[in-house]
Amino acid sequence: MNHICVMTTVHRPDDVRITKEIDTLKTLGVKITFLAPEGKCPLMGVEHVTLPVFKSRLARIMFSITRVFKIAYKINADIYHFHDPELIPVAIKLKKIGKKIIYDVHENNPAAILNKEWLPIFSRKAISRIFEKFEDRSAKLFDGIVVVTEDQEKHFSSLSQTIVMPNYRKRAVTQSGCFVERDPKSHVRFVYAGSISRMTCIEEIINASLILWKENKDFDVHIAGPVVDSKLKRVLEQVPEPIKYRGFLDRNEAEEMVKNSDVGLLLYSKEDKNALQCSPNKLFEYLSLGKPIIASDNAYWRQILDQRDSSLYVNDPSDPEEIAEKMNLMIETGLRRRKSLGSLELGRIFSWESIESRLTNLYNFLL
């Protein structure tokens, strides 16, 4: 029986993208080992080999380089599918001993480095350029690359066999009765669920909410997700009405929060070059749960959202006044309901089932 090892040191074992891919790979009738940090793994019929969770980023990276290879070598799989750029050195070592390698690129990594708040600002451009050259050289060694957008495909397809797997949600999600139409007389609930940083415009959302609160108290805002920046975390822990920060929620709790809200917020700073080539999970979660969206005016997202009447766009996400204006429009019941139906339809169109054959075809070619 063919054996696949999926590897991550950064993502939780219930990561939405990784678990979707593994569920798809299970249809190939292969043995699958999931090498991932400790935690609850929702996958059935998959061996979860656990890695410790490190508080220090440096300790995790050193562990990845020095010990993950030994564990992966002992697993002795035919194909190794890894999800973190820090595992590139491990993948190269595995390739040198004759293993087939697939690199899953979740985002534009060189652009993402420019936003890493834990790196000194003066060093980010140099580190980004160095990493881009290293990533490209390494990609030429690998047997397959999985990316999330067509722009990434254009870049990597000259280096290795490349497929696009956006972060679409499973169609079963929208067919399971999870769409909740809230009471039109209740307060309109805006929601943001995802990683929180300066680039996700959380402070602008807070300021916009306070501006709107002076004129209209018929709404509230729920925010949840991990925060790396300690200053931003303190801001969130002290937010006044109508905002509620719910901290870090697990996958099911976050989905329940979105389900019981009315409008999804998806705003990225114009400084975030990675946002131009990203396929955020929350975009497709909002759609699958039938939530209209207030989004940054992003050309890639527009290709999806403009296919139905589903969203309002903010041209300048750094402007709380503009965000407040769009929030105020969404409080109107008729507009919100119309865009909600459009979102739900897009959630059905852009489904994981519509693209998963790309992944199985890549594996059938390599096995």
C-alpha cells in the first residue's frame, strides 16, 4: 500500500485546509501518517504522530530542522507533503534519499515576511529577498507544488508541477442546514474570525464601530482569533460597547460565532502585499454560512464576490469613516438579506468538491 506523510510544525492538527486535503487523499486508498503538533485531531483512519508545542518560535524551528527529519525518515513514506516554509530543509533532506516531495504554499511567503511584526523592520526586506531565492531554488527540487491562487501558480509553474487549491469550503457545510437567518428585529451582528494583526485592520474596525455607535446603536461587533502583538491584545481586551473580543476560539466555536452573526468583516491593510495573493479561509467560511461581506477592494476577491450580489467594498481600509459608512448600509434589512442570499449561492459554487480532483490527479501521477 502506498504511504503518504503529511507534515506541519506550525499548524494545529485541526487546521481546516490540511484536514480537507487529508480527507481527499483518503479516497485514494492509501496509508496516511499526519506528523503535526499535539492537539485534538478530527481525522479518522489517520495515524497522528505528535510533535510538542513550543512557546518559542526559535525552539520550534530548531526542533524542526534537527528532529523532524529523524521522525519523518522513520515513518518511511513514499510521498511527503509539507505545509510550512520552515520545513524546506527537512524536505530537501528527504528528497536526497529518494522520497517524493510536495510543497503546500499557503500564502505568498516573501510578502508575508514583510508583515512579520516579530522581525525588526529594517531587516524584513532583506530577509524576504533571501527567502524568495531560497524558496525558488528549493521548489525546483520538489515533485509538486500546491498553491492557493492563480498568481502563485504563474510563479511556481516554471519551477515545478503546480496545482491551485484555493481555501474553498466543503459543500456539505452549506447543505447541512447550518445557515441561520437571524431575527431581523435583533441587533445586527458584525463578525471577524481569524488571525488578528495590524494588517487585518482590527483597530480601524474598532474605531469605525465607535463612530457608528454615536449615530446608531442597533448593532454589535464580535471579534475572535489569536493575537501576536501584545499592544493590540491590550486594546482588544479593553474595548467598550458595542464591541466584544471573545479571545481564541477553537474551530467549532469560531464557526458557531460566525453562524450566529449577520455580516462578515474581511479588511486587509493596503500595506499587506500578501493580501493581493491570498485565499483566506474566512472569506469562504463567510460565504458558506451565507454571510454578506464588507471587504477590502481586492481584485482577486472581486473575481469571486462579484459573481453574485454578496458584498460591499471598502476602498481605503485605513479609513474608519468609510468602514462605518459600509457598516451602516449593512444594517438595512433588505440590503443585508439580498446579499446574504448571494453569499450563500457563492458558497455552493466555490466548493472544495469542485476542485479536489486536482489534488488526487497530482497524487495519481506521482504514486
